[in-house]
Amino acid sequence: MIVPRPDVALAHRLFRQLHDDSADGDGVTRDAYGPGEQRAHDLIAAEGARLGLEQHVDPAGNLLLTLAGRDRGAKRVLIGSHLDSVVRGGDYDGPVGVLAGLACLAGMVAAEFRPERDIGLIVTRAEEAGAWFAVSFPGSRAALGTLEREALSVPRRDTGRTLAQHMRDAGFMPERIEPGAGWLGADNVAAFLEVHIEQGPVLDGLDVPLGIVTGIPGSRRHRAIRIIGESNHSGATPRAYRRDAAMAAAELAFRLDQEWARMLAEGHELVCTVCVLATGADAAFTLIAGSARMELDMRSVSRDSLDLLHDALERLAAEISVRRQVTIELGPETGSQACAMAAGIQAGLARAAASLGHATHRMASGGGHDAAAFAQAGVPAGMLFVRNQNGSHSPREAMHMADFDVAAEMVMHWLLADPAAADAGLWAGRPDTDNGRP
């Protein structure tokens, strides 16, 4: 029997092709439900066809490439991630998971290896929807039947056209997306594994190539905080008469940062980011700002920690409003629930790493990922991080290809040789003796 090895050369070539196809100044742009994302999907679909993999595109545009197993009725195993990006982002956020999965399937095809049950590569749509639509994971959630109908009416930030309109423009069928009517779920998926670059500095700081993710944070977000004061002359208005929206916004940001630092000192694990802080359109030199706006993103794996910080936000907003004679409107709130990664998948990845002699670090994710949507739909989900030298969501995003190769090797080992999975009959395979093949 030829032991399958991931085709990392294929992955390296496709990393370069994805970059060339979506280069945008210093970075890359693959717009969700736009031409950039579609070109990337077309590239992967073409490679899947070349490998002879089965193909399926669902009403939301998610792509599934399947290596057929011997028992077609058994629950499938899925590997995958996304291909869309933020505006002028990096090369690796998303494609790492897609190409690690494709490299493993290509290695199995080359070795004429047939698993006991289907192994699929799922390429989800619009995982970076927060940068485009202000909707969390619409592609994977549509496939899982957990996307609310209301989400289809959310406009894309740059075009003003709705998510449904962009889906339809791309040739998909949003009218067939219904809550509770997904084609993937716990009844037909045994496990979902997402490989992804770490989007922070932890692994690189530890000099460890791979991270086994323990959980994905939840969030509480306010994208439209308004501070309403009064515009007036900057020289002629004494302090006591000012209703300065800019100073109120700055104080709210600073005081919330102090609360975050205090909570960290008490042992809470969370992050708090003022993503946007700006005066209104009426701002000008020699004027006191009459309005300001903020966008706030708070995340933690602990709901209690999030709630404590949100309580502080509400308290500070009320206090500052009175003292500075302004109105602070927090506006609508969006967010997501934290979720743990499946303990069995974490253990299987650890066994694979130990067998191959690779160092790993167990860690919580800082960002949200499609794996959270699978976990919240009841599918056992796991994540494997690859270290990244320069952060994420920027052109400086980096990854050593040697680290990617190690990750792909570890995923292949997990698919084929995880003892717990083999005992459960999920991933065990053998040479294909059908049709006279060796």
C-alpha cells in the first residue's frame, strides 16, 4: 500500500495563483460574493475536476469537493475554510485551510487510497462578511440551516446591494436558503476541521509552528454608536458651556480601555477594540464637534466576561452623557456565542503531532471562524492554527511554507491514523482494489 502524502507542491502553486489573481496594491482583495471570491472558487473547482473529485455547489455558493468513500451513507468528514478576504488583506487568511484540505485529497488520489467514508473539502462563502455585509458566516450558516432570513437583506458596505442580490448576481439561489433547511449538519457530518493561520503573535512568540484551538470567542458589538453634542465656536465657548461630542467619545474609549485593563488584571480573558472613532460630517477647524461616532468590538470565550465589560460600557456611557451634557446612543447590538472545539478532535490532533514529532500549543482563537458555525450547529469541529509572523487582515500577513507543509502532514495523519477515529470507523481506509488497481 502506498501511504498517502499531502501534495504540498500543488498547494504552493495555488497560493501563488490566488495571489496573482487577486492582487490589489500591496495586498489582495477577494470580495465576498463578488468577482474576487468567484475567481478563487473557480480556481479550486478546476483543480477538483482535474483530480476527479465530485463537485457540489449549494444555493449559497459554497463549494464541496468530495473523495468518495466505500460507505456512501456514512457521515462524512469535512476539511475546509474560506477564500474571500478583507479589502487589501493578506495571502493566507482562509486559503491555508482550503489548500491544506486539497493537498490531502490530492495525495489520497495519487495513492489510489479510498477511505471508508466520504472525505470532503468545503470552500465556504463570505467568512469575512463582517468586512462586507455585517453578517457572521453567511456561507457556512446557510449550508447548516442556521442563517436567518433577515440576514439576506443586509446591504454590502461598498455597493449598498443586499446579500441576497449579491448571491443572485453570482448565479446562486438565496430564495432556497431557509432556517432549519440546511444540507449539512450533525446527521450527516462526523467532523469538521479548519486549518487557519493564527491571526496574532502567540505561536511565533513561542517559536511553535502549530496551535490546537480549544475554543472560539463570542462577541458583543456595537457598529453605530452615536455621540450627539452641540457644535459651537472653538474660541468663544467656555468649557462650562460646551457639549463636546469629540471629547465625550474620546473619554468613553479611554475609560473603557481602563476597564479592560482592570479586568485583565483580575484574570479575565477578553479583548476590546474601538475599531472606528471619528467626528461627524459637521466637524471643522474652529468648531467644537457637534457629533461623533464609534464602532466597538468586544470578544471573549467567556460570556460572563463579555457581560461585565458591556455593563461597564453602559455605565460609562450614562455617566459621561450627564457630565459632558451629550447624548450617547449605543445603537443596535450584534454578536455571536462562544463555543468550544470538540475534545475528541483536539486529542486526535495532539496524537498526530506527537506521532510526527511536531510541537504544538493549545490555545483559544482570538477571531471568529466558520468552525464556530459548525460547532453551534452540533457538528464536532476543530481547528489547527499555523503560526503567522505579521498579524492578519493586512498585506503584511506572513507564513513559512515549511510550517504549512507540517500542518498538511499533520492533517493527513489525523485523517488516516488517529486511533480514536479508526476505532470509531470514521477515517480508516485501505487501498482501492476495485477495478484491478493495486
